[in-house]
Amino acid sequence: MGWRGILGFEYGIVQAPLGPDISGPELVAAVANAGGLGLLRAPDWEAPDYVKQLIRKTRALTDKPFGVAVVLAFPHEENVRAILEEKVAVLQVYWGECSQDLVFQAHQAGVKIVPQVGSFEEAKRSVDVGVDAVIVQGLEAGGHVIGQDGLITLLPRVVDLVRGLNIPVIAAGGIVDERGYVAALALGAQGVALGTRFLATEESYAHPLYKRKLVEVHKTEYTDVFGRARWPGAPHRVLKTPFFMDWRNLPSHENETNQPIIGRSLIHGVEKEIRRFAGTVPNATTTGDIESMVMYAGQGVGLIREILPASAVIKRLVKGAQDLIQKEFASEKTSGEQI
């Protein structure tokens, strides 16, 4: 079963990369120490020396393996080179072509490469170039969403695609507890990737108000209101905060470039201004009008009731999934009831 591990990790639980810097060394190390696959998020600009520092800081907090995620839509070649030189366990890539050359480079460095995909066609291209696993993202996911298919329909198709190829399929999108975990396993996944649930942890680098909103606000919407200029054609799922509800019908010609500055953040060591409608979530350093900033979240956010340590999230997922399968489903089967 998925809790027995994938890609050499103890459990089939992946902490999705949380941008721009929300999944930092503290969160990734906590996930790694609990037996999951934690993923740092590389900057969206070339900063290879900083990336190496980020990796080394994480290694100071854990002796377990972990990975680094790169968004291929932004400058990334030097960062990838730094990641491979540091020989982390996993290079996760998203929103761009996972080329045969990139796979070759990763494998030459002894690093596993795992793309996140949002369609059957993208999954097939990735499998064809020899990736080590595939994360399948459903439309239910928070943050930037690359596909249009729901997880329950897309996931089994990708599972069928890789049958017999020894390529683990990891489910992502709306999964926050053991029920979603078991459902993904039933659909053929060997692991699950959780973003919003790990966003709402003690070690997450998200702003405290953002974390609180994840507990208080139970609804999300798929939109393109935020970050249109910086990342065009990149729809996203956000919390239905009062600010978003006031501006959800923002005219298509409007974007963040001519908007007032509403705050400032230190992101990957660089001071950044945050304009209204920017696609940058508030991190722990952010000052200004936090309520008016984007807050990404997946559809499973309504199941999040408290901020937990990352280790507790993993323990609950594993124990809950084991109990659900062994007690609930097994007891029904032994009692002779139809399932």
C-alpha cells in the first residue's frame, strides 16, 4: 500500500512545493524526519548560490533525503544545475517541458526526476522520456492549476498508462486527510501529494493570518485574477476571502502592474514589493494589507480545522489510512457484506 513508501522514502506522502518560499527548510526537514518526501521551492529567478544554501540549511535540520521543486515557466537552468550538483534525492518540475535532456541530466547526477502533470497527454510525454514518478494534479488543487480534469477521472487513466513500468503515480488535488489518501490508493495511486494541508502546519513559512484563513474560510474558487502580468495563462485556485469576492470579476485587461503597492516581503532573501492583484502569497516576513493579498488553497480546505506540526499530519494520514482499510473495509468484507 502507499504508506509503505515510494522512491525510497518511508511513506508515500509528499509535501507539495509551496511557493514562493512557504515550503522552506523547517517544513521540508520536518516532513523528511517524519518519513515523507519534503520539497523545497526554488526561486523563480536564477540564484544558484542561494539554492545551494537553501539545500545545505535543510541538511543541517535533517539527515533524511528530500527534494527541490522548480517551475520551468521561469528562468531555471542555473538553479537546476545547482540542485543536481548538491545531489538531492528528487528534482520535481512543473509547468513546462520535462525534456529527455533534463531527465538525462538528473539521472547522470543520481537524482530522481518527478514532473507534476495536469493531463493524460502531459503524463504520456513525461513517461516517454523516462521520469521516475509522476504527480497527477487534479482541478481540485490549490495554487496554480495546469489542467482541466478532476483527479477522480484523470488519475486512473495515468495509472493505466504506466501499468507494468514501475513508475509510481502520486495523486494531488484536494487531499487533506486519510479518506482522500485511501480514495487515491483505490484509484491506483501509490502516493499522495498534499499542499494546503502542509501549508496549514506550524513549520510552514506562511503568514499567521494566511494560516488562520485556511481554518476559517471553507470555500475556494478557480480564477485568473492574481498575477496576470507576471505569469500569464496560469489560472489558480484561491480562498474566497472578502477581498477576492469583491474583485473576482476583475476585467480581463486589468493586472497588477498599474496597481498600488499594498505590502512588502522578503522572499528568498530578496526584498519585494507586493502590488494589489499580485500572485504572491504573504509569508512570515510580509507587512502591509495582508487581507488583500492572494491566498491559494485547494478544495479540501474545508476539512482543515487546526494548525498542526507537519509530523502530526503524516502520522494521522498513515494511521488513519491503515485503520480505514484494515478496520472499516476489512470488517465489511469478513462479515460477508457487499462492498
